[in-house]
Amino acid sequence: AKTLILSALPEETGEIESHLKNAKQIKIAGEIFQEGMIGNQSVVCGLSGIGKVNAALTTQALIDYFAPDMI
């Protein structure tokens, strides 16, 4: 199972990213995302940017790329 965690501001994902094991950076739609493991859970986290349009566009791009089980 893969979990996608998005936020508008870097302060919101910094703590989560610090817990990722075997983290790697992935560039999608011009943005950098972190993919790694927290325990047995595969996690992708990153920034969508501020606003509902940015959130929708980024979320759809990541759904298409990763097919997450949870967002």
C-alpha cells in the first residue's frame, strides 16, 4: 500500500520527511517529491502549493504516477 501526503507549505511536511527511510527524490510535473518508507508503509510526500487549483493539479498528477491507496 502506498500513502500520498501533500501539503501547501514546507513546514507541514518537514517532520514527516525526516522520518522517511531509504528516501529518494522524484521529480514529477516540475516539482520534487520524497518517496520512502515509514515502518512497513510506502510514503510519498511533498508540496502541492497554495490554493485548491494547485492542490487538485498536483494530486491528480501524483495519482496518475503512483496510484496511491491513500491520500
